[in-house]
Amino acid sequence: MTQPARDLEPARSARDLYGVELRRQRQLAGLSLDRLSDIVNYIKTHLYGVETGERLPLPPISEKLDVAFGTAELFQGLWGAVKREHSPRRFDHCLELEARAARIQEFGASVIPGLLQTPAYKRALFEEGERGRTRKEIDGLVAARLSRQEVLHGAGSPGCWWVLGEAALRLAVGGPAVMREQLAALLPLVNTRRTTIQIAPFALGACSLTSGALILLTLPDNSTTVYQEGAGYGEIFDDRETVTRRMGDFDYMKACALSPRESAALIQAALESYEPCESPRP
């Protein structure tokens, strides 16, 4: 195990205080990170990251630590302070992991995932969802989110597998011209050495993922973090139980979705359904 990347300063932040207290309690109990990992059912890399202040102590780890150490609600209380410091930055943590991921798997029920969005599609989403912002502010949001797509380019780009609900093809975000451009941008990525896109058709019916979005981020050390999003909420998890369950859900969606060839045909058909707008004849 390498040394901590930086010195923790408990007086500076609740996050640092949490890391210091975790290390102190672990050492008092005479536990190695490997042994604590087995007890609380969290991967060692996550526990190390929490100890060194590099990762947030995401639920339900605090409850498990209090049980493991017999510390009543010490870590649950510390988590409340950490959460107040960082809320609502859960998706920011997801973006940090995304930039380092070796493999990205994502399901989007009704919206094209961010890594696949064209600038016009992304702008249309922001203009609808961020009403009240100025054009300059929207420009900044679009530019910041487009920078995410840099992870898809270069020799070290991750392997990516997307499953999209058919609704994502049919929801006319920004109008016909925007959707034609967006769907055209998907086609070259449907089946390449590093990217796969499948479509879950309407005929598949309801399943556990059809009401939101799911991102599975696997790092080079083979640890996986889950980000799950629905109407009005977003949660991030890396406990084994949740990760295993959500990986199973995603595998099921892959098995039930159309093949890449069939998916490309459906994307093309949806693209052609968005007729170009023509100016009225004089």
C-alpha cells in the first residue's frame, strides 16, 4: 500500500476528520485494510481512499463502520458533516471516476447519455432544464460537459457499452434537426473495437432500469462504482451488494436488447422519422 497522497488536516474539513478517525479506529482495533474490507464488505481501495481523504465515505459504509468498531453513531454523525460539505456533488465524484475508468457501461432510459451527446442536443437539454440562466451561462455548462467526452479519445480510452431505451431515440430533444444530428452521431459508435450501443425497444416492456439512468464505472484496479439516477435524485454506491445487483441488471438489459446490427437499423429508422424542416414555398 502506498503512502497517503496528502496529509490530512481534521480542522480543515469533515472529510479529513472522517479519514483520520477511520485510521485511528482501525489501528486501535488492530485491523489491516484487508481484514476491515472483509468485515464491512467494501473493497480495500475504497477504504484506503476514505482514510487518505481521496474518496467520500459513501453510504452505507458509515453504519457498517460503527458496527465493526462498536462506535455507536460516530461515523454516521461524521458522514452527516461530510455530506453537508459536499452535497449536491455526488455526480461530480462520478465524473472524477469516469475520467479514470478502464470500462464504462451505461443505461439511459429516455435521454441520450452525456458521453454520446452532440453540442446541440446538450444545449437543448440545458435550455429546458436550466431555465433562467443566461446564454453565457448555458455556453459554459455545455463546454464543461462536452469536456467529458475527452475520455473517449486517445490510446488509453476506456471500453464503453451503452444500452439506450427506445424512448431516447423518440424524445424530440431540441427538435427534428437536433435529433437527426444526434442520431447520426450514434451510428459510427454502435459496434467498434472500443464502443458498443444497443437499443432496448419499447416491446421489451418494463424492467428494473426503465425509469432512470445507470452508470457502471470500472477502474484499472477492477473496482466498480455505481451511479444511479432517477427523477429528482442521484446516488452513488460501491458496496459489493449494490454493485453486484446493478451489474446483473445491466447484463440482463444487454441480453434483452437488440443486437448492435438491429440497433443500428432502429437508430437509422428513427433518424429518418425526423423529417428536415423545409421553408414554406412562396
